[in-house]
Amino acid sequence: MAESRHRTTPRRAAGRLLGLLLTTSLFAAGLVAAGTTAAHAADPLRQVAARQGIHFGSAIANQHLSVPQYRQIAGEQFSAVTAENEMKWESLEGRRGQYNWGPADSIIDFAEQNDQIVRGHTLVWHSQLPSWLNDGSFSGSQLQGIMDDHIEAVAGRYAGDVYAWDVVNEPFNEDGTFRDSIWYRGLGQDYIADALRKAHEVDPNAELYINDYNVAGINSKSDGLYDLAVRLLDEGVPLHGIGIQSHLVSGQVPSSMRQNIQRFADLGLDVAITELDIRMQTPSDASKLRQQADDYTTVVNACLAVPRCIGVTVWGVDDGHSWVPDVFDGQGAALLYDAQYQPKPAWDAVYAALGGTEDPGDPDDPDEPSGPCAVDYTVVNDWGSGFQGSVEITNTGSSAVTDWQLAWDSPGVTVTNGWNGRWSQSGGRTTVSAPSWNPTLQAGQSTTLGFVADKSGSVSPPSEFRLNGTVCS
């Protein structure tokens, strides 16, 4: 019997997403109405996505949830979460028969606290398996029993908490043949159908997916996945959806992505973009960030163009916690937020693609607040090749701002010295973090930053400043 984490009647997860999307939309609206710590001045991504009838999610890692900015963005911006590693076999059952549920349970708890749906990732995969399984030299019948027991334990524990499972992850080679995994060697291709049937038996309300990478466009690999889906459906196997991971390279989004999504949808399957990130050669610059923003727009539009594309999940919260630089040498900056937790041009592109519009209010209406912060930017002295600047921040909100960060874009400007904060620059973006001696701006309080910078030719003042991600007046 699978162990259940529920001590009372379990909350029903979204076997069908519409009702929950409406709920998350209202929840997000409440967050913004409260207005205290929104990661962006506009409506959060989860809310504008819900208006389009899709979810917008992120992979999260339990170990990073102790970082305030990471936790805030993860909770406020996304309506769905995927455990980055906590539900993988190696993490759950490092020793045979001994499950470590704590980190995975924490992901579920976080999702419940923020009214988010959870995508289970993953039940059967060739990678990140414990050594006792990889090195066990098990027979086919033994592997079958081990796989069934694992699915029963994990899917059973989280039945009612997980709306969908990546039941089988990455079963294909690039040429569309089956991967030579421990499962394929021991059980043949039938392990995929068997895993889906077992997962459906354990949690009949969960949506069951096959998930793979390099299948965003029409190619040999996605053809193999398509042919498998046709066979499984013909055999009556409980397959409900296809997960298209979408670990992409900037400037190389497949032109056939929408058509590829559509052909799976035409089989009666849901499709989800499950692990989206778009990497570039680092360091980033304004041109690379614009291209990345265009690529994110292309992916979101491809999903929105197909009614059975039910959601998009980015693989991580911010560039500082992305897996990309550890795997792809010299590449990174793949997500919607930079390493200082500031939204990038890609964030704005996704927001616009989802139909969001910022409403800064009427600045001539004295009864309408202009925002929770105000910035006064002054050029104190200009000598042609450089200048001295002053930036005064005022907290015009009704509550204190702790661990503040101010960011602005200033292409062509290189700060050589800054004071009254911790200064950094990346790709034309300047970020100043609170110094240890002044970490909090109380309501109505101001602080002044100073800097010296080099510049190339004539440069315009920054058009926008963001305090902890919120646009200032």
C-alpha cells in the first residue's frame, strides 16, 4: 500500500485546469491588490496567463526557498511548480526501501501555501537513479517489480497533490530510436506502457505525460515520440499529454514548433512546455537580451496558438540558480530574471505575449498613487567621456522595503565607482543592493546613491527604475 502524506481529507489537485486557473488568477489579483511585495508593478505572469486559459509555472528547488527574493518570485509570479530534483528517484530513495520525503513534501507545501498546481517530475527516467538500482544487475522481472513499487510509493503518496506526472522522461535518442536505458534493456519498449498503466492505477485522476528534450520542432526525435504516442493510444494506454522540455539556444527556436504542438494535439493529447529556458553565450548584452526576448515570445505564441497547449513552465526562477552554466560551458542567462532577481526583457516579452498591459495610472490624478517608490536621477557633472551621477530613492509606499535592490538599464554606461550601496553591472543593467548598514527603507524614507561612470558618446537618462522589481515613478 502506498504511503499517503495526507493526515486529513486530501485537497483535490487539478485534473482539469480551468477551475484552478481561475482560482490562481484571483489569488494573484489579491497579491497585487495587497501590493506589498509584488515582483513587478504589473499583474504577475500567473494572472495574465490565466486569462489566456493556461498556467505559467517554474521549476523550483527546496534548498533555494530560504532566499527571500527567490521565494517571493516563485510564489507570486507562477501558478504551477515542478520540483527541480526533489522527486527524482535518486533524491527520494537513495537506499532501497528508505524514502526521504522531506524535500519533496516541502515543495508540495509551498505550492499549497501559494495556491499553485504541482507537476510531478519524474517517475521513470534513465538518469539520476540511485547506485543500488543502476549497479544492481537486476533481471527483467525484478526491474518490473522495482518500477511498479516505486510508482506506487511516489504517485500514491502525492495522489491529490500532483495534477500531472512526467511518468516516463527522455526515452528517445536523437534519431528517434529508443534510448539504451536500464529500463529498455531489461523490459523492452513495453516499459513505457507498463509505467503509464501503473501510474493510472495508482492515481486515476492525474494527467500522465511522456516528457523529452529536443522535440520542440518536427525532427527525427519528435517523429519517434509521435509514432509512440499513436501506438499507445491505439492500444488504449492511459497517455494524456506530451511534455516538450524546450531547453533552447537563443536564435534557434524551431520554426516548426507550433506545427509540432498541433500534431500532438490533433491526437487528442494535451501538450505542455515543461522545462523552458533559452540560453546564450555569456556575458549577455542588450542585443542578446533582445534576441532572447523575441525567442520567448515565439515559444509562448506557439503554445497559445494551439488550444490543447495547456501551460508553459520555465526551468528555474533566476539566472543565478539556473542549471545551464554548470552544463553548457560559456553559456547561461537563460531565464526571465537575472541573478539579481530583476526581470529581464524576456519577462516583458512573455508578459506582452500573454496579453498583459501595464497600467501606471494617470500621473495627473493626485488621488491615484504613482507607485510605491520614486527615483530622482541627476547628472552632477559631465566631462564628455564620463560623468558623476546621483540617484535618490524614496519609499513612497505604506510599508518598509527590506533588502532593497534598485536596478536600471543604461546602455553605453560603465560604472567605475559607486557608493552608499553594493554596485554591479551586467549587460547594460546597473544594480545597486542595500549596504549592510542600511538594509531597510522605511515608509517615507529616502536614501541617495552616488557614482562615477565612463560613457560612449551622448547617453540618455534611464527611462525606468525598479525597486525590488517594482517600477518606480
